[in-house]
Amino acid sequence: MSHDSYAIEVEAKPAFLDEQSDPEQGRYVFAYHITIHNRGRKTARLMHRHWHITDGNGKIDEVHGEGVVGEQPVIAPGERFAYSSFAILETPVGCMEGHYDMQAEDGTQFEAHIPLFSLAIPNMIQ
């Protein structure tokens, strides 16, 4: 399998949603905006998502499911697909990482790694 044919880059930009959070109840809501860029030479479809969400207490929540935001987007070489979603933590800090199961137009299945990113209330981490 040529690495150049199947190359997906994932970028995440998190944001704390103060108006939807309730710290007194241990509810911290974070949005995250994901951009998936197909840097390979093959068109690929995002089949499944796999997330590991860790809160500040070390509690890990695993999330698995078909596609993202109700879609299984097809991303052609050079194209991007972007979406936004959210996570709810019991602590003001945490992190997320995972991968997408991808399937190329030639039937090859491969994983697209989602790099670790932090979830934190602004000014919590210096």
C-alpha cells in the first residue's frame, strides 16, 4: 500500500461553550471543529469514527459510530470536509483523540489518525 495514495490529515479546533456549561453541576461543554483533508491520491469515504475522550479525572469515554454528523462523506484528493460537534466533560479540562476508518475508492481500508487535542476552559492551562 502506497502511503501517498492514502493520506488523510485531520485538524481539530476546540472551543469552550460557556453558555451551555454548568460548572456547579460538573458539566463542561466543548465544541470542536474538525477539518479532514485528503492529501492522498485516492478518493476516500469516511466510514466510522472512534474517539477516546479523557476528562481531568482520567475517566475515558469511548465513542464509536458510523460516519460523522450523520454523514459518510466522500473526500476526493485535494478536497476537505469540515464539520463541528461537541463533547461534555465532568471537569474543566480534558483531551480527545481517535481515528476514522476510511475506505478508498479501490476498496482499500485504512485508518486516519486524529491527533490528540486539549479541551480546556480558557486560561485554565498556562
